[in-house]
Amino acid sequence: MNLLSSMRYLVALDQHRHFGHAAKACHITQPALSNAMRALELEFKVVIVKRGRSYAGLTPEGEQVLAAAQRMLHERDLLSQELASDAARPRGPLRMGAVPTAMPILARFAAMLQSKHPGIVPTVLSLSSSALENGLENLSLDMAMGYTERAGADAGQWQCWPQYTEHYFLLSRAAKPNKTGLHIGPKVTWQEAAALSLVLLTPEMHNRSIVDAAFAAAGQPVKPVMETSSILSLALSVVAGNVCSVMPGALVGVVRSYRELEARPLTGPDIRTPIGFMTQRSVRPSRAVEAALAWAEDGAWLRHAAAHSGLLAA
């Protein structure tokens, strides 16, 4: 038995929660993956996988083996990067995730980082807040960009790297197209916005809870006429329909080429949400992560992030 390969198959099984899908991801057959799980059970003399007609999860002992597998594979990756890198030229993969509203900023960060360090190969994923936290915990993510206020309860587990502050805008169709692109209009209150037909993100998304809380604080809880889990759908719904939306500055920045749109800063209350990178405090960073965190603290990058995510031209 190749212990390292079997551990990799176990991690894949936990991620995909399906024997066939995990086997496909590992480029092996399903019987080969099942045999590897049995070999691990013989090696450690415990039952790792709950038996059933389909994948039913891991046993408590299996969870312990999984945690060891995640650490083992992480250390293997660290060693590979250290052998392939030197202090001036970090090399290797870098898996980063962001909440959907922060994806435009993470995409900029990854592209600029890769330009500075061509040996780093970033992977950028759009994930929910809970999925980001799970990814950091199980080591499937190196860094996560999200709502650092959520990290408060787990302050001992996560280390936060502040990036920018999220401000909110009411996005609507302009009375007439602007000559130079999206128009930044005068301020509007949350109470005034509540009277409009709104398309908002679906309730399970953390950004939606922020928006709902702002409307509630203004004394005007809302029921949207349309909901979506797609950030792109928010903007396109406003472009094509008779609805408005609430969007943070990072997303407003993405649609600034739309001449028919207008964005108005929302006030009363003035909602400002900190966004930052999070890493697992107890995990030794790779060379790629060290380079990424250095860039995350660089003044040039922080100014760039602020220019494309905050108050914009308001």
C-alpha cells in the first residue's frame, strides 16, 4: 500500500462524499479507491468508512485518520514548494476562496500576485462564508477572503489580514444613459430603498443577512420581488428588468461600463463591513502563502483594493 496515495484518496472521498466522484477526481477506478480504504483500515486496525449502499460518512476513528491525512498532504505540499523555491522566487499552487461579493477583488489580487511571482499558480474559488471556513479547517484552502466579523468567535483559530471596507449602493436604471458609463448618484436612505422592487441575494448568503439587518435598522424590513444566488444575476436583472438591487462597491466597480445604470450610496444607517483574508493560525504557511500575505499587506495593493471596492466616486 502506498500510504500517501491512500491518504489522498481518503481526503478526496471526504470532499466529494461519493465513491465514484472521488475516484474520478483521483484518476483511479472506484474499486481501486474502495480497496485503498480497506487497506487503510487494515493498516490502522479501525473502521474508517461507514458501510452502506452509498457513502454514509466517516466513523469517529475515520475522522481522526482524515485529520492526519490532511496534515500529511499539507506537509508534503510544503516540502515540494520549499524544494522548488528560493527566497526570491516562490513557486507552487495557491488555493484561495472568497465570498461572492469579494470575488472581483480576489481576482485582481490573484492576477497581480501571479504577475509579481510567475512561479505561483493561484486557484480562485467563489464560496459561501461557511464553505470558506470549512476549507481553511480541512486545509483544502490556503487563504480565504470574507467577512472577518464572522471570525470573531473563532479568533484563536483564524488569523485575519484586513483588506478593505465594504460600502453599499442602491443599483437602479438611470433616467437616461450616462455618456461615460455608470453614474454615481446622490445618497439614498435604506428606508427609501425599501419602497422599491428589489432583487436580492438568497437568504443563506451572509451578504443578504447584512442587507436585511440594514433594512430592519431603518425600520423597513423588505420582501424582495426576486432572489438569486448569482452575483451576475443581480446586475443583469437591473439592466433588463424593472427592479433595483443593493450591491457593495466591489460589484458596482465591475458594472461601471453599463451606461444605463446608476448607483447611489445607501445611508441611514451607514453600513460598513470589514473584508479581509483569513488563514488558519496553527498551519505553517507555504512559500506561496508567505508571498501572498506579504502582497496582502503591501500599501500599493491596499490602495488598489480600496479604489475598486469602497466609496468609489461617491
